[in-house]
Amino acid sequence: MTRQRDKITLTGAVFGAASLFFPLITLKPNRVDDGTPLSWIEAGAFAPLIIVALLLAILLYLGYATSQTEKTALKSSAAFAVVLIVLAAVGPFASGLLDESIPYGRISLSPGFWIMMASMFLLLNGMLHNIEKRRNRVYFQLIPILFFCFFLFSGSLNGLSILMEFYLKKSRVFTEILNHLKLAGTAVFLSLIIGIPLGITSWKKKRSEKSIFYFLNSIQTIPSLALFGLLIAPLSYLSFRFPLLRELGIQGVGSAPALIALTLYALLPIARNTYIGLSVVDTHILQAGRGMGMSKWQLFFNVEIPLALPVIFSGIQISAIQAVGNTAVAALIGAGGLGTFIFQGLGQGAPDLILLGVIPVITLAALLDRLLTFIFGISVSPGLIAERN
């Protein structure tokens, strides 16, 4: 029989190797200039380049010669080593390129760095599914976070432009992160209150199914920015007509239209998954419950809802991650959040300021996904989790 190769490791290693042919960093005379892209050799990182190339060659060999479940520890260790070497290289080598002749000089990370990081993340994320014990999976995810925090707080990366932008706006960054989480969290909470009853209603009353999902599907077809804009006029009119609403902070711009739009966007996954989860409950289980003398409400709360919970939880997870991303657009109507830095960077032509908003949004979405998966794992029956997987 032909051995099944590890396609995830092969893909990560191939893209990682391809990233070596792209510029690693860019030397800029100031924060908005295009600058000069520098390869690994031009940046003076020849020794790290050789080591990374050897590690990627090992990963290519392991991906070709082993299956996905074999030598997981060796593959993940090699990927971790690549990440650590790249992080250790870009900081000191970047700082060494700046001198007094470039008083406003900046060092930005180039495509080679980002492709390498994305490739190793793909590889490590694929390895995560091969770890059976939950405790080991937690350690596996914490190790790269701890190493990254070490590099971040050690000061070795302070010469990078994105960290310069961060230190210039440090207090504002944390304020906007909290604002971002508050908007997204409130929207998901409201969508839970509205979406689950809508899903139950569409499941119980088939006549209402088409109208409910027609409305929710129609909301999804409206671009987020357009929906924010559509809410400005009616909310402005209401706040002008009723001063009490204006005192409560409900106006044409700000958090009120953002919260309404984000809640509307988050409704569909929750309502749809609630409907699907309840619809696929096996009728034989319900008949067994009725035979045991359970009432309609007992069946609903003790049988149907628990069995539908994995599917419902998937909808909540989708809505939460979607809300974190959509909240970035809310900055355009004065709601704040991490989108503030994204649009400021676009207006000023400062790519690193854009990244200051983009990277935390991606990080929050990834952490939220892991957190909800963990909560799902400890709150749902293991048998249902196995069936879902």
C-alpha cells in the first residue's frame, strides 16, 4: 500500500521555502515612504537563513516520508524553531540597519516574514488536531504565545515600525481593544436573545420559517458599510424627535447604529443552527421519551435542546468570530474599536498603522475561537462532541 503523505506539513514547508525568495524587511526613511525591500542576505541575516532553510528541508522530508499522525512532535518542534529563529533575526538585524543618518527611519516587516509566519501557523494548527489529550493541546497552544511574549517584552523587536506605532498609541490601543470587545460581545449577546427564539419559532411553526430566514438572509446580502449608512438617517431622526433617546446615546452615528447592525449580522448563524439542530434530533429518541411519560416541555428542555446544543454552539461560535471582524468597520461611523487604526492608517498612507489594527483583530478572533472551543468541550457531553467531530 502507498503511504499517505502529510499534506499539511508539505504545504506549510513549501510555502515557508517560497517565502525565503521574498523580501524579509523594508528599510524606510519615514513611516509613510515605500522604502527599500531587503532580502535575508541584504539584511545581514545569512546565518539564520541557512538554519531556517535546513529546518524547512527537514519539514519537507518529514511531510513526504510520513503520514499526518507520525512524528508530530518532531514536525512541530521544527516549525517552532523556524518561528523562533525568524523572530530572533528580524529584531536585532532590523535595529542594526537604522543609524543617525536616517533620523526618522523605520523598519517594516515584508511579505517574506508574513508568508513564513502564516505557513508555520498552518503547519502547527494542523499538528494540533493530532494531539489527543486536552491538557497537551493547551500546552501546545500556550508555548508559541509565551515565546512571542518573551520576544515582545524583551525589547528585541522594538526597532520594528509596527511596535513604534504601538508605543506611540499604547493607551489608545488598549482602550480601543476594550471598546471593540464590548461592541462585539454586546452584539452577540443580543443576537442570542433574539436568534435562538427565532430559530425555535421557525422550527415549531413551519409557516414562519420562510419569512424569518428570508429576512435574515436578506440582511446578510447588504454590505456592512451600507447597513451602517442605512441606519444613520432613521436613528438621527429619532434622536432629534425624542431627546430622551439622544440622552441615552442613541444617535445617527456612534455605537447605537453599530450595535444594531452587528446584532442583525450575527442573527443568521444562531437562528439557522438552532433550527437545524432541533430539526435533526432523531424521532426514535423522542418516541422513547414519550414512552417514558415525558411531557412536551420535558422533551424539549431535557432531550431536544441538549441534543441540538452542539449545532447551536457552532452557530454562536460563527457569530462571535464574525462580529469581531465586522466591528472593525464600525469605526467609520464613530463607534471606535480597532478599525480606528485601520482607517487612520489608510488615510495617512501608513501600512504599519493599518497592521496595528488588523493584527489585534485577527488575534482576538483566533483566541475567541479557541476559548469557545474549550468552553464547548467542557460544557457538552463527550459523546456529542465525538459525534460532531
